[in-house]
Amino acid sequence: MTSPRELWEAAYKGSPLRPGAFETMSGIPLEPVYGPADGEFPGVFPFTRGPYASMYRSKLWTMRMFAGFGTADDTNWRFKEIIRAGGDGLSTAFDMPTLLGIDSDDVMALGEVGRCGVAIDSLADMEDLYAGIDLGSITTSMTINSPAAVIFAMFVAQAEKAGVSRARLGGTLQNDILKEYQAQKEFVFPPRPSMRLVRDTITFTAAEMPRWHSVSISGYHIREAGSTAVEELAFTLANGFAYVELATQAGLAVDAFAPRLSFFFNAHIDFFEEIAKYRAARRIWARWMHDRYGATSDRSLQMRFHTQTAGVSLTAQQPEVNIVRTAIEALAGVLGGR
């Protein structure tokens, strides 16, 4: 019987590695992985230590600066600054009216237009937002939920108008409506119609957009609303399984869409608890996807997720200490096999 280490070695040998020596500052070589031969290894089921055998030796994590303010032109300028500074992904923040599906000239939008994100009311706004940016070579994340289907349609339309086919587009649509009812509260429609919209975007991207993540199942907002690490993990996984069942009930084979589901977790200040949370999440997801939903592709079993440091852990008094807090939180994400 092939041991876990032998499975890992075979996968690692087939992985392209970044150039350069992997060693300490003293020149001592660093092994790609440490642990007993019968232990768990990255890239090997149930992926407790990470989804890929070579992890960051092949590719560093994508670095996105969450950005969005004022008009589409304002945010387009900021996006280009981020790209020039070395950012290799875009993360789009929309203002409150856009998140709630309200036009900027609506009386309810007064005082909120462009305040905590970019205001998008039309296809023309979306064209201005990404003008001059090659969306075929950079991935784009959009933090949008209730009106996600409409905003996504605008995004695809403007990309194709600019000459980038939908099949080339890579990125993530948050599109996680369940956590809106649980934590963030920016819902527009009742639960069942909202879930139908999520189902339709999963179906569309599975058929038309092989590089696109149709849902980013988000525990971050649940944690920011006051949950514990255990509650964050429980609600997020339950929501993820609900979307799997939603898509399979629509007739999709699990391996046709599950590789394009992603997750978004909070990186909080309890260092070891956070590392354990990430590892437990991957372990539970892999086992349930295989045993309960019949997934066979490794891509369906590997939980890929984004982490963001905890906003609620920061303080207005001693703001410089926030730099230390976020560094510790980010390190937990890395050591958790993010």
C-alpha cells in the first residue's frame, strides 16, 4: 500500500517550482515538508496541511488590496496604482447602495454613494471601472451578494466588449447569500428566490466560465458579527454544503462545479486556534465531499480559501499595535496552509 509520504513525493515531483534556493539565511537547505512518513502531507487527502503538494514553493498566494471608493473612474485609478505596485489580483469593494441594489440617485442612497466602496449603477459604470485593465491576465474578486447576478452580468458584458471572452475571465464572485441572513444583513430578496439566483450563477459559470469561482463561501462576516472560531467554521461549512446540495438538485454533477467553490475565512488573533480552524475546515470539507456527495476529483475535495485579518481585533487607541496584530493573524493564515 502506498504511504502518505510516497503519495506526496509523487505529487511534489510533478509540481513546477519557483526559481531560487530554498534555504535559511545561513545557507542551510530547507526540506519541502517535515513530518513522519505515516503522518499527513499537503496535497494528499484529506488535505489537512494544504491543498497542494508544493504549496508556496510553486506559487505565492495571490495578493489583493481591497479597493473601491467614489466613482468608477476614481476606483479605476486606484486599481491601476495597485497593479503598478505589484498587486497580482483585484478585489472590488462596492458602496452600500450598490450592495443593496439601489441606484445612486435613490433617496435611500443619500450620504452613502461612493462612501465605503465604488458606486456602480450601469454597464457604462462597469466599463469605466475596468477601463484599460487586461482582465484576461489578472484575476478579479467582487464582494457582492444580493445583486451579484446583475453585477456579474455587467462585468462579463464589459469584458467581452473590451475583447476578453468570458472563458478567459478568472476570479471570484462572493455571491454568498446565506451569510447575509446570518450576519451581514445586506439581503434584498427572500431566501428561496435568492438561492435560485445563486444556483443560476453556479450553473452558468460551470458551463461558460471554467476559470471563475461562482461562490465565495464567507465565514469572515460571521466572525466579525461576534461568532467564535468554532461557530465560524460550523456556519461556513454548513453554508457550503447547502450550495453543493442546491447545485446537485439542479442536475449538476458535483465534480462539474465543486472545483470552483471557494471560501473566505477570518484570520483572528488566537494564533494556534486559527491554524487549527483552517486545518479542520479542509479536513471536514474533503471527507464530506467524498463520502456524502460522491466527489472524486481532487479539485472538488481541496478547499481553497482566502483569509483576511480580523477588523474587530483592531483598536483606535495605539493604532501602531494593529500592525503587529495583523502580522500575527496573517502568519496564522500562512501556517494554517492557506
